[in-house]
Amino acid sequence: MNERRLRLALARERLVERSRRLRREAADQSAVLDPLFNTLDSVRDGAVWVRAHPQVLAAAVVGFALVRPRRVWRWGMRLWGAWRVLGALQHRLQR
């Protein structure tokens, strides 16, 4: 019985060491993605800020519309078209 326990303990020790090694390798390999995740975090933080302060975004759009009305109209139409395409795509995907 002692020999069996010894074999199990050795097997467990090997598995634990293998798990440690695999965790280290995964951490090393995922370090390449850190800049991407940092950028995504910044974008998300910006979106949260805009949701918390919509009046600043509205003021910027109004100010830009006063300075460049044609450009705002053109971009507004593009965004509206993109919004409609996205809605149609969602509708098709839900079927």
C-alpha cells in the first residue's frame, strides 16, 4: 500500500509541476496581448466617461455643426446609414 501511495504522490507532484510550467508559458505568451488589452481598456473607459457626460459630447457636436455644417450633415447621413445596415444585419441574424 505504501508503494502505491508513493507512486500517486510522485504522479501528483509531476502534474502539479506541469501545471506550473503551463501557467508560466501561458502568461508569457499572453504578454504579447497586453498592449491590445490596455488600448481596449482605454476605449472602454472613454465610452464610460461619454455615457456619464453626454452634455460634453452634445456640445462638441453642436459646436462642430456651427463651424462645419456640411461635414456634420455628411457624417450624420453616413452614421444613420450604418445604423440602418447594422439593424438590418441584426434582424437577419436573429431569424
